[in-house]
Amino acid sequence: MLKQVVMKFGGSSVADAEKIKRVASRIKVARKLGDHVVVVVSAPGDTTDDLLEMAHRITDSPSERELDMLLATGEQVSIALLSMALHSFNTDAVSLTGPQAGIYADANHTRARITKILPTKIHSELAKGKVVIVAGFQGMNPNQDITTLGRGGSDLTAVALAAAISADRCEIYTDVKGVYTADPRVVKEAKKLDRISYDEMLELAGAGSQVMQARSIEVAKKYNVELHVRSTFLEDEGTWIVREVRGMEDVVVSGIAFDRNQAKLSILEIEDRPGVAAKIFGALADVRINVDMIIQSAASGFSNDISFTVARTDLKKAMPILEKVKEELGAKDILCEEKVAKVAIVGVGMRSHPGVAAKMFQTLAKAKINIEMISTSEIKVACVLKEEDCEKAVKVLHKAFNLNSKS
Ligand code: ADP
Ligand code: ASP
Ligand code: MG
């Protein structure tokens, strides 16, 4: 029986003509093996960032609909060029935008969710023997407008397509050899993992490991799509992201993630009564600002301090809303610390090994790094600290949890 394969290539893999040709020759090999191949590609190199910057040179607050219209063009450049490259290698191929591929999304511009996939055209093109190249990161909303799926969204396109066509394999090709114990660009001792569970990858991605988009992992877990993250330019085996990894509970910490795009906000001396937190976070949710860690101090008298983190890129949007809430609720002040980062250790083994958080705090204390906020899940401990301490924190933790020596 013919195998169906989804191959996703990230932006760095299609950054220039030479790389696009290398990707095309890799696809040609897969096609020659007789597989039905669906390819998903991102925009070349930094195109998405460049387009965003261009929009902001025109206006401070571009319409989200038009922003999506603009950003989606990046992926269209890649699909067309890659299809041309395959043609030049005598391999039949056709490029499809997200809407042409039958990818439907909700109306949340710039961060839409995929609602359904109707892969009729994909199937008919595959049946003609063509390699089908789909633009990542985009879909069509109920208004028939193009929407994008959030940064890193081509991963989501690939996983969702793999689920929709019941693909035998979903391969994520990127500029590193797989998922490492920490970002290999920051920790040179980081080791490639052979396997990692969905739950761990989800926590790592949520804590800032950009190698996979967090939502794509949620979808992979839901539909049981096993992922193979590997290098575009090397043949080596990469990392398998799977449901369970044998012996996984023996490893206390599997990986470390960090996120520098964080800011900390504190509302001081706000009344201690029901409804206050609902008011603050409701107002932020209304403008779709995600709040991460939240700490409420012990009440002193009739008031509290509430601190929380948001993405630094949301700070400009959050401040006027908080000023308004402050006036309405009679809080004393708002403090803003712009340069914080979040560092997280992740591992399913934490469930069965006590003392992991304590070891993290001791390690940071020894390195004279102050912890400003802490949050935990069953398999993660995350700390907010000063951005200038971020890299050092990741390195000392990597060593303390024996990840340097992992084979
Ligand atoms: P693509 O363009 O292929 O989507 P991304 O830039 O989104 O690639 O993701 C790959 C990058 O993720 C790597 O270059 C690496 O710097 C970074 N990264 C962060 N954390 C990790 C990790 N734990 N393992 C591997 N790569 C990581
Ligand atoms: N091009 C989009 C981005 O830069 C989507 C992706 O690369 O996955 O976020
Ligand atoms: Mg990516």
C-alpha cells in the first residue's frame, strides 16, 4: 500500500534559492520511494518578521485582517518557488494556499484555530501522482478571509494535515538535528533527545522552546500523530515526539526552556474583595492578552498586591487597560518590569521524584540569581528572573540536572 507522508520545512530550510533546491531534491527522493508526499512550508528566512516590520512602518495599529493578508504572502513565496524547483527536477508538483488545500479556520485573525480540513483537492492532486505543496500558517475563516494560525503555525498546519489525511509519517525538517535538552544555540553542551513525550514537548514549547509550536503538539497528542523532528540538511535520525517513552519516569528533567519575551506587571494595594481579579484579568482577556504567571500577595489590611507576567510584545496594549482598571478599582500604583525572562525545567520524572523544585532553587541561589516568581505544573517548574540572568540560569541548571552528560 502507498504510504502518505507529510514533510514540513521551516523558514530557515527555504531561506534562499540554493536551500530550496536542496529541499526539492530531498522531496524528490521521498517521492521516488513511491510515497504520496504532502509538503508544508514556511515563509523564507525572516520574511514573516520583515513583513510585520513593514506593516508597522505604515501604521502603529494595522488592521488584523490586512495583517493576515500580508503575512500569508510569505508562505506563498515558498510554495511557488519549491514547486518550480521540483518541476526543474522533473518531479510533478503543485502548490496550494491554505484555503485551496481545504484548511478552514475560525475568525480570530493572527491566531486562528483550525476548525476543519476538507482535503478533497489534496487527494485528487496526490492521485495524479503530484507532490502537493501546501502553504503553512494559513487558513480561511467563515467570512472567506485568509487568517494566520499564530507564530510558528506551519507546524500546526503540518500536524493537522497529517491527522486529516491519516498520514503514515509526519516529519518536521528544521535547522537543528532534533529536540535538544536545551536550545543548542545557547547551551553548547545540549544533547539531542532520541524521544520525548507529547506532554514534555508541550511544556517545553509553552515555556519558550520554539523548535515546535505548542498548539501543534496539542493536536498531535489529540490525534496520535507521531512526529519526527530532524535536520533538513543531514540524513541523521532526529527526535521522535510520541505518547510515551519507555523508562521516561527515570529521567527527572528531560529539558530546559526559556522565554525572553516576558514582562512583569504589578498592581499595588488593590482592594481585597471578590471580583477584583476577575475585573483585571477579564479586561486583559477582552483584548486577547495572555497572562502567564499570577501571584497574589497575602492580604495586608484590606488590600493586596497582584503581580503577573505577559508577553513583552503585549505590554503596550496592556498598560492603558491596567491604568483604567487602577482608576476604577482605586489601586495605589502599577509597576512594570520590562526585562524579565522565564526559565523552566521539564520532565515527567518529576511526578515520582521529590525535591526537584528545591534543587532548582538551590542551583539558582548558588549562582546568585534572584527568583521573582515561581509556577509549577505536575511536570514543570518555572521561574521568572531578570533577563540578564537568563542564559546563566539555563546553563547552571543544565549542568545541575546532569543534562551535560546525557548520552
Ligand atoms: P523552523 O524555521 O524550522 O520552524 P524554528 O526557528 O522555529 O525553525 O525552530 C528551530 C530553532 O529552535 C533552532 O534553531 C533552535 O535554536 C531553537 N530551539 C529552542 N529550543 C530548542 C530545543 N530544545 N531543541 C532544539 N532547538 C531548539
Ligand atoms: N512564517 C510563520 C512564522 O514565522 C510560520 C512558521 O514559520 O511556522 O511564524
Ligand atoms: Mg518554527
